[in-house]
Amino acid sequence: MLRERKQLLPQRKAYICGLYHGGNASYADTASRMKVSKSTVRRILKLYEEDRLCERRVGSGRPRETSDRDNNHIVLAVQRNRNITCSEIKDNLGLNVSVSTISRRINESGEISNCWTQQKPWMSNKNRINRLKWCQEHLHWTNEDWQKVL
């Protein structure tokens, strides 16, 4: 199983460049101090030598399966019907992507929260009366009384 590669923060990349160039440290010394591999240090220094920046290049990484238009349609479908599932969106729009991708696009939009208030079960009048009665009976209990229960 492949591990997902984590992005280094720009500050850490700059610190790696500073350690290597300022302290006259080797790849191995810099890698051990920063707790990264030597190949990571070599790659960061190569990027730095090319354009004096330690940022990701535009277009690097895997291209997206959905276009901006598809993303807008996904968000619009959820705005129109909050109870629609991701698999229904996939089928309705005819997208050839996974359900997880659709869920990520909804979360990335920032317009729609993925948590809804849950419907509370209906409480009968009998249960309400019993609950109120119990609360009134235990209203004046002290901490010592509650410690016996808990």
C-alpha cells in the first residue's frame, strides 16, 4: 500500500535551504535534523536553485476529474435538495467519479455544511410528564447524592 505524500510547509522548506546553504551541512545532516529523507532535501534544493522559490509549481499534481462546471452543478444539486445523496448526484449528473470525490467537492465549496440537525424522536405527553416529575424530585440533590449514583 502506498503512503500518501505529505506536503512540507514553505517555512520548513526555507529552513532546509537555510540549513544546507548557511551551515554548510550535507544532505544527510540536513535530512536528519529536519527528520525528512535525503531525497526530499535534494528535491527541495533543486527547486530552490531553479527559481529561488520553494513552492509547488502550477499544474503539479494529479489533474482533477471534475471541471469547475461539474463542481458548480454538484453544489447546485445539494442546494436544491439537501437530502440528496452523493450517489444520486453522481447518477443524475452522469459523472464518472467516485462518491468520495463528490463529497470532497461539496466540502471544498464551503457553502454547504455536511452536518445537518438530527430529527429528535417524538416524545409523548406521558413521557414529558414523567420526565418533569423526575427532574422535580431530583432538583435539590447535593453532589454527595449524585456521587452515589455515578
